Amino acid sequence: MMPEGSAPAVSPQGVLYAELTHYINADGQHIFSRYWKPSGSPRALMFIVHGAGEHCCRYDDLAQILTALNFVVFSHDHVGHGQSEGERMTVPDFHIFVRDVIQHLDLMKKQYPGLPLFMCGHSMGGAIAILTADERPDDFSGLILISPLVLPNPQSATSFKVFAAKMLNYVLPNLSLGSIDPNFVSRNKKEVEAYTSDPLVYHGGMKVSFGVQLLNATSRVEKALPHFKVPLLLFHGTLDKLCDIRGSHVMMDTIQSEEKTLKVYEGAFHALHKELPEVTSNVFQEIEGWLQQRLGGTGSSNMV
Ligand SMILES: O=C1N[C@]2(CO1)C[C@H](C(=O)N1CCC(COc3ccc(F)cc3Cl)CC1)C2
């Protein structure tokens, strides 16, 4: 029975959390979580970090590729996103996203002790993944980033707009900066349609307060890069209008990782895992090959 006076917890879509896989974060919020299990015996763990306004169920295709490699794949909807609690696309401090990821990683490491742990982050999820790896530098066997948020888009974050956003944050934090243009997400019209019609995607405007948290994230990422040393596989499209490709070049030039690869896709837009078929199939192939190399290797760099 529920304790006196408290209604059962339901998701923003009205589903009882008792019927959803979830965990409770440090603020007592229900975080919707997803698990994709391999048929064979698990070889490694992969945590997928979704981006701003979207949700973890958009990563089913990628998760299937990974379970075929005998990865246990897991993810969750960040607070204020998808089927998790919290005001839509709102966060008091960007670090809350990182804190919740670390809590989930610790839960899974207890369930699968000793398995190598990887993370794959897209866009804002890339910034969360970089900051998580910065906090737990020895926990990861590798990091995969698909058009990560490292530098803000130069148009949306000119020094005047950054200054204006920080000032506005004090007086009108809920003012809308406008919503993400679905046509910038991908050149693949089917994927744009899927994004636009997905009820779990937030299509409202981005609040000034959330934009300021994203700016906080990019400056924290910039400070973390010089001591980032996890093996890295990085992807970016040359026509990405949501996260500047320069950020991936800055990352490649700044990090200490011995193993680092950047794959650039000419003419591609932002969500490379949901781009034109030839792009997305190549991205998935590269991910498979890179992970096999990481796992198959005896760990010595001078493989013969
Ligand atoms: O498949 C996908 N990909 C998605 C959606 O669906 C794209 C979205 C995602 O995470 N970003 C795209 C937008 C970008 C805006 O950035 C800012 C805006 C105002 C500001 F003041 C400072 C910044 Cl940095 C952040 C990163 C996830």
C-alpha cells in the first residue's frame, strides 16, 4: 500500500513508475532507465548518453549493434527529459546530469563487476560523457562521441549573446531562446519526421536558464580537455549547424589520449547515427571495428 496521503509516482506521460524500469536520483526524482542485454555472455558495458530535448529510446538501433557484440547496453532519460521526472529541458546545474550518470554507472558496475566500461555520448550527451570521464578518469576503457557539444555554435553564442543570456538569466530565466530546428538534426527526411513526431522529444523553446547551463558545460569541457586521457573515437559532420565541428578539432588537438580517432563526414548534419543511410551505416561499422579492437587487443600497444 502507498503511505498515507501520497499518490503513486507517475511519469510525465502518466505511466506508473512501478511499471517502468527506473532508479531514484540524489534529489529523489524517478529517472527512467533502459537496458539492452546480449544473448551471449557479457563482454563489456556501454552507457549511452542522449542529448538535449531527446531521450534514450532513440538509441535502440545503436544498442542492437552493441548487444550483437555482447555488450550490456544501458541508458536513461536525463532529468527534465523523456520519461524521467523534472521540468522539461530544465536543470539547476549541468553537473546534475553528470551526477545522475555516475550513480547509474556505479549501480551497473556492482551488477557486472570487472567488465570493461565504455560510454557513447551524442551532442549535449557528449559534454556529459566528457565531464563524467573527467570525474572518473580510470573507469573507462573508451569513449565514443557523436558530434559532441564542445564549443557552442558561433551563431548562437556570440560574445554579445553569451553576455545577454547571462544577464537575462537573472531577470527572465524562462524566456525562450527558440527551439532546435528539426531540419538541422539530419539530412534524412525520415529521421527529421521521426524527430518531429516523437512525443517523447521536447519541441518547446530552449529556456535562457538552460542555454546558460549549456554554456557552463562548454567551459567546463574546455577545462577538462587538457587532462583527458581516455581512448577516444570521435565523429562529426562538416555541415553540423547545432554543434560546431571546430569543437571536435579542438578536442583532438588538446587531449592526452594515446588512442584518438576523428572521422569527419563531408556534408553531413548533426545526428550522424540518424543521418543518410551511407553515413549512419559507416558510423556503426566504425564503432563496431573500434570496439572489437579495444576488446580483442591484449591491452599491449605493440600488437604483432
Ligand atoms: O538527435 C538529436 N540530437 C539533438 C536533438 O535530437 C540535438 C540536441 C543537443 O544536444 N544539442 C543541440 C542544440 C545545442 C544548443 O546549444 C546551445 C544553445 C543555446 C546556448 F545559449 C548555448 C548552447 Cl551551447 C545543444 C546540443 C540533441
